[in-house]
Amino acid sequence: RKLYPWPIIAILLNGWMFGCWTQAQSVVLQEHSGVMASFSIRSSLSTLQLSLCPPLSIGFVGRCELTLPLHRAHLDTLRHSVQQPSLSSILFCRQDKVRLGLLWSASDKKHAKMPAVIFAYSQAEKQVLNQDHLHDIEGERSKLISIPGQPSPLGASLLDTGVNFALFSQHATSVTLCLFPDIERRHIMEEIKLDPGKNKTGDIWHICVKNLPLSGVLYGYHVDGPRGWEDGHRFNKTLILLDPYAKLVEGRHFFGDSSQKMAGFLGTYDFTAGFDWEDDDLCQKLPEKDVIIYEMNVRAFTADESSGLGSNIRGSYLGLIEKIPHLVDLGVNVVELLPVFEFDEFEFQRRSNPRDHMINTWGYSTVNFFSPMSRYASNGGGPAAASLEFKKMVKALHKAGIEVILDVVYNHTNEADDEYPYTTSFRGIDNLVYYMVDKNSYVQLINYSGCGNTFNSNHPVVMTLILDSLRHWVVEYHVDGFRFDLASCLCRGTDGVPLSSPPLIRAIAKDPVLAKCKLIAEPWDCGGFYQVGCFPNWDRWAEWNGQYRDDVRRFMKGDAGMKGPFATRLAGSADLYHVNNRRPYHSINFIVAHDGFTLYDLVAYNMKHNKANGEGGKDGSNDNYSWNCGTEGETEDPEINSLRSRQMKNFHLAIMLSQGMPMMLMGDEYGHTRYGNNNSYGHDSSINHYQWQQLEKNESHFRFFVKCIEFRRQHPLLGRDSFLTTKDVTWHEDNWDNSNSRFLAFTLHENTLGGGDTYAAFNAHDFSVSVTLPPPPSGKHWYRLADTNLPAPDDFVMNGVPGVQAVYNIAAFSSVLLHAKP
């Protein structure tokens, strides 16, 4: 039991400051309680860095680092970054603050000496636990009785005898369970050291604790083991580590709450929660050929005030529920949610760096694979509320006829690299098992993810964790599928070498619980492993078709020689997917996605404009195949704006007429702009937030998008489960080798499918093209459905406009859709 009084700590240093870093002698820190620790201190002209080193056995911490800018004129504006976790998390409840002050030695104003650093607390924080409180604590302690427990299931589970805790660690020599039985008094911690003779089965450490509350208990682990950097171990017994199998995670409660920037993460549970799914059926899934995906971010969808929602639910799961009518009006039937596993939005602000102004709004930095993002709960409700509200969201979407696919990140975690580690869980529990490690390198973590580490996904233990996580989201939360970020990382062996038949990918495809799920791979990684069209699939896995994106972009902007590739993509990319029993819908057809330009920016910018990201414009792709239509960025030129509008409509019509599974990006239905930023992961602002006022302003643009989606959903020729044959399509082209031709027309024939023949033409020339239309089927006439050169509402008329002549003039950079009707 550790009870920590409120300390007043002073560190006094003498010595001169130098422009280069200098290492000062370690200073011993003495607390009132008698606990000893040491600080090592480094200084420069602008900053003071303190590293709090073991031994220190306080609450949430092992090693802390603070970096303090030294501004004599503004000592009250100190910035500090603490590496896992903050002093405010170590000693006090969430709302308490640590005050830091700097006192300068002014004996020489020109060359100021090193400052004295004082850690102090306000009078309100100098509370003394009264005798009654101490009696309560001792009573609590006496009720906690432990027995050996069982090794399965991993994580916290409810047994008849109590709450069982089970943790895998192959290389650990010591494990201690850290319990915080009262969430409101997290400065009170109970430690139970596990006896390897009684509390260990194989590589599983386990214990069952009696008399624990059924909810609201926080927990983590001290884990110790072999030291020695060269052996790949990263044990640190002073850290309290998050259980990889924690089903709920307690951290800060409000997204972007800078007062809790350095809050740590602890596991928790709620065995009292139930949920009535009513008639929500896990077995009822949309046929893949009928799917239309809307890629979206839960927070960004409603975070802006223009959403019209109350501040208590903006940016939350409940906020999304309020906007389901918009999704229904748009016509999409699947939402693909950017990561909703627990992540740390302040990960860029743990230390001073060029990105320390950024807030991770995309979520591609997983802290835990089982828990819903707790700060997407309404009104700071916390992890249990997040779990409940996530279920409500899924249930409401299903009732509206919309399935839920999760964008999942199993290729890396939040724990960064060996240079700037952020140890919260896996790294401190068993680094050699959970990550790909190269012991021959000083920076040992192999980085195929571009984020500092690569999850060791084909290690049997890690593979089991991933499978357990996926099943958990299907069974507990009724999700309908998964899109796997940088999925090629999951196709590498434990040594990083690509595998032709990766065990994890096969296991996911064959798993009975996941049998009805939609599986989508992003078939590349940051190590150069590119698998578009050849991702191991067992006839189940679909792929983000990056070749579709590039070829359609290049054709639409008028690049030479792109007519043939454009036709191939419209026809379902048979060159890539007509193998074994794969189908057209295994190609996820997209023009834009969360990373890269929005659809509007694709037609408004030739170059990326990423200065706001803090990396000097070095981040983000340089290969965008974009065209600004005549001027870079915003303009009042009506001709350029008209051309941009046509181009966006051309792209959207093309994707809805293509064989395969279409995907569009949130906000493209009104023309959202990020002002040329093609890597906007760190902006919790209008750059990423849905602008609802723009939806109303651009109603005619939205209407065109709706009509295209409606036509696709109604027309049987566009949702095929087999590839086109010569009987299904006629290409009106006799000069495929003409690289200067930027015009393509074709007719889809109804044959036995019904729905009527459909003619489409795309003109990417900068001049109009007059074409002689093919004759319609006997007894029918051509009706004009769409012409992107016409103003709304004539740009798309669902019932069709009769009187189409035999020769049709198709304007420059425009497209036409005709339908054969009696």
C-alpha cells in the first residue's frame, strides 16, 4: 500500500548555461514520505530537461522526462512534456495539477546561471488524509483476497470466485498486479505480486481477486524481466502497463483536453453492463456486390459547431447517430470508420518536436485493440459509456440499413520506436514477442509501418491476440467487417520477410466467427511491399485498388495513353482480380481517401500544401496525379470553378459506373477542402471536420452525388458478381493504341439481367467531341440521365430526358450517361 503526501520538492543547481547540451550530476530527490529518486539534468540556453529515473515507486510512473523552456519574461507559460505519464497522473486524481516555477539567479543578468526548479502544490492540494479515511482504506485492503486463478481467458474476466486477471509474458521474471479499487481515489493502489510457482501456467501469469467491485476498478501491471538492450528486452518494473486484453481503457475523458495531456492509460472493466440488440442479426449482411462505402471519421463528422448538435455530443458516437438521416439521404449503405480503437490524440506532444502542435485526429496509433475510443463517448462519459454508446451507434446504423466496417491498425502500436519510446503496454510486457526486432541493429525495432515499430502479427501469440480482437468486435459490438491498414505488414514473418501464405491472413479468412465479415486489405506497407492484385486472399479478401485510383485520376486530367487503363478499371480490373474465384467486388474502387487530397483538392491543387504539419512540406505523397484546372487553390474565376465542378462530377459518375465496390470520402458530397493538405492527420479543426453549412451551400453538388448513387443501387448492370464478357459490354473504340485519344465510350447490355442498356461516354479532351450514338435496342430510345456539362438540375435527371439525337456533342472535360427505355 502506498499513500503519498503532497510533496514540496526543490532542486537547486548552480553552473553556467552553454549553447550545447551539458550533462549535470544527478541530483537526489527526497520526498516527505522517504521515497528516494534521482534526477539527471541536461540544459541548454532554451530548455531544461529532467529525467526522473528509478528507483521510484509512485502510482502511474517509472521514468519521467520533463522539458521546460526557459523564458525569464514568461515563466508562467512553461511547457512541459512528460514521457509516460505526467506528475499530475502520478500523485493525484485526474483534476489535480502540478505547478512548476523557475527562480533565476540574477547575480549576472548578462549570463544568467542555471535556474532553481521548484515543484510545489497549491494549498487546496495539500490535503491530509484524515483518520477515518485511513480506516476505510485499511478495511478495503482487508477485503481483497487473492487465489491463484486461471490462465484463460486472457485479460480481466468474471469467475464465480472473483475477478480473474491473466497476462501473457514469455520472458518476464516478475509480474505484479496493480489495482486501483476506487476510480475516484486513484492515488490509492493495491499491489499483488504474483508467485511464479502458483500464479503462472506456461507463459501466462494469472491471479483471481475476490471481493472486487464488478465495475469501476482500474488495473495494470508492473512487469520485470531480463535487462540488456542488445537482447531486445525493454522491461522496466517501475512502469504500470496496460493489459493488452483490457476490454475498456481509462485515460483522459475529453478529446483534446490539454490539461490531461500526459494522462496514462489503465485497464478497467464493467461486468454489470448489458445491451439489448433487439432483432439485430449478425448473420444478415449486404451482398458485397451491392455495397457502397462511405469512409468517415466519427469525431470529425459532427465535431464542428455547424453540425447543430449540442456541445455534449459533438464528435461522439451519439453525435453520429443524430446524422444518420444524412447518410440515408446520400444513399450509402456501409460506413467505414477511421480507427475507433483506443488511441492517444496527444502522441505528438509528448516531447518537443516539429509536430508538437498536432493532435492525432485520424487515430492510426493504437493503444489497445479491444476497447472503443473512450473520448468518443458523449459528455466525457468515459470507457463504459463509450462501449454502450458505440453499440447504440451500430444498432442505429443497422436499423437504417447501413453496415459498419472498422478501419483497424494491427501493423503497429502507439509505442513508437527505440529512439523516442512511449512504453504503455506491449513493449514493457514482452518486446521480443509483440514486435519485429533486429538484434543486430542499435535501433532494434523494425519499421515497416513508418511509425517506428511493426507488430509481430505472425507470431502465434500475437496472431491469437489479433484474432481474439476481431472476434470481440464482431460478437460484442456487431460490426460487419474490417479494413486492415497497411495490411502487407501482416504478410511478413517474424523476421520481416514477406510470406506467400501468411498464417494470420489465412486464419482470418477461415475463422468461423468472421465468416460473414467483409475483409478489406490496404495491400501495401512502408517497407516497399506492394500487393495490389496479389494480396493473399483465399477468395475472401478485397483490396483497396490503388491502381484504380491512379489510372482514373490520370485519365480525367487528360494524361496521354490512359484510355485503355481507364477502360480496364471501369470494367472491374480483371487484369488484377480475375484469378481463381475472385470477383469484381474484391476491387475497392476509390478516387480519394482519408490520406491524400479530398476530391475538391484533387481538382484545385497541383501540389500538396502541408506547411501546417510542421515537417517543412516533406510529409505526404508527391505523386497525386492532380490538376488544379488552371490556378492553384481558391479562385473567384467562374470558368475554373465550373470546370472543377464538372471534374468532381466526372470522377463520381465514373466510380459509380465501375464494376467493383465503390468507396467515397466523407465530405466529397459537398466538396470539402483541406486547402491542399494531403496529410491532415494532425488537425482537429475545419481542415478535417465536416462543414455542414457547406452542404447546404452546395446543395446542387450534393444532389448530383445522390442521383449517381441512386442509379447505381437501382441498376442491375452495375452491381455484378462476375466479370464482364464481350456479350455484356461493347466498347465504342477502334483505335486503342492512339495515345493522344482521351475519349472513351461504351454500352452495357442488359441481356438477362434486365434494367435496360446503358451508354456512357467520358471526354477528357480540352475540346468537345461529337459522337454518333449506337442504336438503342429494338423498340427503345435513348434517354439522357446525366450530362456533367449541364447546370443543375439538368445535370442528372433520374427518369431521363427523351429526344436524344443520333449525334451527341460531349463538351470538354465532361461525361454523359444515357439509358435505353421504351
